[in-house]
Amino acid sequence: MEQVFKYVDRMSTRYIDELARLCSMRSVKGDENGLGNARRMIKEKLDGMGFSPEEYGKADEASIVFGRRTIDKKKLVLFYNHYDIVPEGNENAWIAPPFTLTERGERLYARGVSDNKGALMARLQAIEAILAVKGSLPAGVAFLFDGDEETGSITLSRMVEEEAETVRKITDADLCLWENGRTLPDGSPEAAFGVRSTLTVTLKVKSSNGEEHGRMGAELPNAAWRLVWALATLKDINENILIDGFYDDVAHPTQADIDVLQNYPYDENGMLKRKEISEFLLGLSGLELKKKIFLQPSLNINGIESGEPWKGFRHIIPNEASARFSVILVPYQKADDILLKIRKHLEANGFADIEVNADAEGFPIRTPVDTPWRDVLSRAAANVYEKPLTPSITQLGSGPAYLLRTVRPELPIICSCGVAALDSGHHSARENVTIQNYINGIKFTIATLFEAGK
């Protein structure tokens, strides 16, 4: 393993140049040139390492790229990543052109460098390094590259419905290392044993056929007020979600979960300082705060609109209003079930006239934190990092891991072997990774495969 690590150090400049090439490709939904170029580069890389890449998807879809090399009587590790990225946004907010990988001090900046092209390329380069030094792999490896993860994994979702057996075949593995991993502020690598999902709901109210002067507020219905009253029925001042049956399927924590939370290094003071607040919701701290963060669902209003306030003060009674809220789900809640309960709740409280639209992301997944794979990752991390592996219950963001679990319910899925950090700025104009985290991400992947192959 040490020989492979030394090879990575010698090749680090070339590896970063290769990352720069992938980051130069604007692989955003609708940009067929950028998506196609990224896909071709990945396929060339896989083909050069003997993975015989295959594409799945229809002509109008962002294809899935898949490749596999099995080793007789050895475990097979499946890496999931995505080659699509979110749009760059306001280019003036960037310190350099978003599709030019720019080195500033110890950091590399570009759109996609942390989400998800950095982890994607680091994992490919790890395999290349092993093959260059050893000539063979210590464990079986498969890659599944999603082309539209940032917009709902439409291709993979369709395949699960229409080509379930194909998805079952390409996810035939002993472990899935999901998307990315990160380094915590104390320098320890994190392994997150779950992926959340999100239900996004839009409420729309139309109270009459048009706006009227505010002097008529005593006689005409106000859409903004009706929306506010409806929203107020969803959650009380103590953060309790009031939808009947909302908490019914929330999993009870195991003792292993509690042990992980007790040891998880959540930087309370740092977060309070960063947000310039004196305390967290409900005054929580310590273990109770971490239980709230990692084990409990939440319902959050994302925005409210009515009366077109951006046009300046208008003394009116608005006839239309809308709000968007998101529900962060935890095991074993399901988005379609929670949506049904929301609709029933609004009807029961006299708001059947409110239009409800939703965008659901399936269900959250968990892998037990005491899985034997945790020991594999811990041993691998000890070969690369000065601090030991830090397990966490779940990553706090959502993703399409449920699609893999739909066809292969027993598949362990863990977020680890990545290049990100808490300050990597996913989706922002400061998206970055440190050079050291990038190189360590390659080495952690290498070490994990050697440990998995024992």
C-alpha cells in the first residue's frame, strides 16, 4: 500500500491537471456538450483501466455510465458518483471563472470540484494508481456514474421502474460507497451511515378573481392571511409538527446510534458564532441537540410570496399567495405517505381549497453504524489520516440512494472516501477542496480497497 501512496504523491500534479480538465466541462442539465464531454472522459478513463464501460439511458436522457471489474472470491465495492453539476450562478461572485480550476493557497476552486467531480475523479485515480503499481486490484470494483443527480436522478429513477432487473445487476455489490465523504474540522475523516431524502411542498391560495384596494379588507378574503393560517397549523412554537401520524414511522435509535452521537464532534460554539445567534432552537445542546439534528425529521418554510412586494408598497388585498416548505425525512418515513398526511391535515383543518403540489425524493436510507464495514473503513483511515475515523448517523443532505435500496434492499450504503470538508461550499460560488484533502481522498480509497480485499 505504501508503494501506491508514494506513486500518488509523484502523480499529484498530473492528477490535479486531470481534475481541472473534468471541471472545465459545463455538465449542467440542458448543456448536452458539457454533459457529453464529461461522460466521454469518464468512459475513456474506465476503458483504459479495463472496466469495459457501458451506457444506460434513452436518447433524451443524461446517460448512466457503468463499469465493473470482479475478482474471484473477493468482495466487490460499488462507487456511486454523479458527473452532472448545478449551474454556476452569478459568475461575478466567483474569485475566478467557475469552469477554470483555480489554485488559491491550499485550495482548489471550481464548480463541481467538491460536488461531485472531485470525489469522482479521486476514486478513478485511486484505481489507476493501484493498477500502475500492483498490476491488479485487491478487491472487486464497480462504478455507477449518474448524469442527472442534481435534478432528481430521472434516468436512474425511470430505470428502477422500467428496467429494475438491469439496475439490480449493476448494483450487485457487497458495499456501496456513496457520492463523497468529508473531513471534519478536527481533521478526522467522516463516514456517514445514511442518506436522507426531502419532500418539497408548494401551497397555493387563490381567494378571489383579483386584487383590490386595502380599504376593502373588512369585507374581502385575503389570500396571504389564509396561507399564513394554513401554515400555522403545521407546527407549533415548540417545534412539534402537528400533522396527524407524522412521527409514526420515525425509527427509534439503537444503543450503537447513541454511542456514535455521544462521540460525534459537533462544534456547537463554532456554529453559534458563524450564525451570530445565542442558542439553538429550544435551547438544546449536547446529546439532545445531536439527536434532534441526526434522528428527527424537520419541516421548514423555505419562502412565502404574495402581493408582489418587490414592486414597492402597494396598499392592496392580495388574491393569490404561495409558500414552499420542505420536510427532511428520516428512516422509516416515506415521502408519498407524508404527502398524503399533509393533504389530509389541511382538509381536516378547513383548508381543502388550498392547492398542494409536491416534489418527493423517495425515502431516507440507513446502514447500521455497527456494520463490519465500519471496521474496514476505520482501518483504512488509520493508514492515511492522523485522526481516527469519525462515524455519523447520516449525511444531512438528501440524495437518490433510495433508488438503489428499492431494487437491492440489503445493500450497505456508506458516505465515505471523499475529498470534501464542511467548508467546501457545495453549490456556492466558493466551491472548493483543499489539495491535501484531494490527495488524501485518493489514498483513503486505495486503503479501503486493500482492507476490503483482506
